[in-house]
Amino acid sequence: MLVTCSFQCMTTGIELFLDAEDAGAAEKALAEAERFFFQVEARFSRFRVDSELSQLNAASGKTSEVSPDLAELVGSALAAARLSGGIFDPTIIDKLETAGYDQSIELVRARETARPAGGAQSAHGNAVSGAQPISGKNGAFGWDSPRWAAIRLDPQRRTVSLPEGVRLDLGGVGKGWAADRAAELLRPLGAGLVNAGGDLRAWGDEPCAGPAQGWLVAVDDPTRPGTDVVWLRVQERAAATSSVTGRRWSGGHHLIDPRTGRPADTDLLSVTALAPTTTGAEVAAKVALILGRDRGLAWLADRPGVEALMVGADGNYYGTRGISGVWL
């Protein structure tokens, strides 16, 4: 029996699907997974002053003992930074704030609706046009010496040392990590799918799928909201989509290119990546989108087990060699 659950968390819609023989046990497990998502948001949101992440950021310049979960998240973010050569950078909160993303996205949009015309401002009063490129000229932690590289994580002792003035934003791996954990929680009960705002993990086979295997997943068309580009068959793996059209406001969008310190100027509208884990798919989609079509495809070619579909600003679709689906 297919049991489902949907709710709003992490400023996005979350859907849980579980095909289990015991409906009562499935409903209990889905409720536990829902509580888990809200716990992740409360513990690791940069927008909550009492969150564990905010406490760590407030202690920059010192060494802090952190929970096993936060140590794992920080490790994932730093690994993604190394893998991408710094294109994925979890330390650019100041640039996000300068661009106007200093509150959760619904509050950013509500503030813009209430503000008179005349240009986007962050809550700190910095005009978007005042954003400065991240380069070696900007001091010790410029692009030539990235801030993330100076962070020290000791997984055994579970300690994190942030350089003075450096803060972490784990939004780039947080949803994927939560989806992966929720999938582990639900997997023993049967086949299922966790969808956290387009970042999803699937296992087993969709009910009534016939001879097909896995789960059929729609990829949104960024040029026509509410419509789909393609349906992908996701089997025992994860998918994530990164887009410049989703979390957007008058100052730009939330994908900052650390080479410039500004919202990425890319020839792509969205990238959907398939990978063994949701965290890996999330990172791959963001990096490829920021790099753009040609450099993004070249970077993806060196990532075993990762495939991707790109929607270009030119209206065309591009993909890695192994991507396939049902085109609409």
C-alpha cells in the first residue's frame, strides 16, 4: 500500500512516499521523517539565531565542539568545495546578504513587495550594485586563498575552527543530507521516494510501474512554470535540480559565483543531476549551473556515476552521455 505525506519545511514543499505492507507502520515512519526535517531546519538554518549552526558562526575565530550531525554536514560542505575547486563555497554568506538573501526567501520577497521602487537592498543596507568581486585583492580570504580552505574540522574530536569573521551556510548540502537521512529511516519498510523541493532520493520500484523499474520523476521547465521538460526514471539513486529561476528576487538569485561574489552569470537556466546520493546530486547541479554549459559538462564528465540534464538560456537542452528520459 502506498502511503504519502506532504508538508512545508526548509522554505519548500516536501513529499514522502512509502510503499509498505503495514500501512500503520508506514504512517508512523513518515511522521518520524517529517519531525526529522523540522529538526534539521531548527538545528542548521542560518536564519535562526538559536540554531546550532548560528552558534558555531558566532564563535568564529575559536574552536568549537559540535554535534556528530553538524560535523558530518561541515565535512560534506568542505568536501564539495574541494571537489569543485571552490566553485561550491559554503563561506559566502556575506555575498548572499549583499545580494539581498539575508532572510528566508519568503521574507525577502515580502520585503520587496513592501519596498518602494528604487533598487534592491539587503537588510544591512548594502546596495546590490555594491557587491565586490572575490579576488586576491580582497585580503587573506580572497578567491586565490579561499575562506573554506582555512576551516579546520576534526571529525574524531568533532571540533570545527572557523577563521575570524568566517561563517558557514550549509544550505547547499543541508536539504540533500536531510533527504538522504530520511531515506535511510524509511527504507526498511519498503520502496519509497523522498522529495525535498526537487532534491530527492528513490529506492525500490514505484507501485503499479509494470515492467519499468525505479520511480518516474518529472523535471520542471524553468521557462514555463507548472510544466515539465522530461520524465526521468530514477532507480536506487538520487536527483537534484538547481535553477536561477526559483529562489529569485530583484537583486538576482541565490547562486553566488565565488569568483565574482555576485549571483552567477550563466548561460543555463537549470541543471538536474543524478547521483548516488542526494547531497552529491545537489552539489553537482549547483556547480554545473555556475560553471555554465561547456565547462559544466566538462566538469561532470570527470564525475563517475553522475549524469545531468541542462536547460539552456537559449531554449535548448543539453545533457551528459548517460542521461535519458521520456521527453514531453
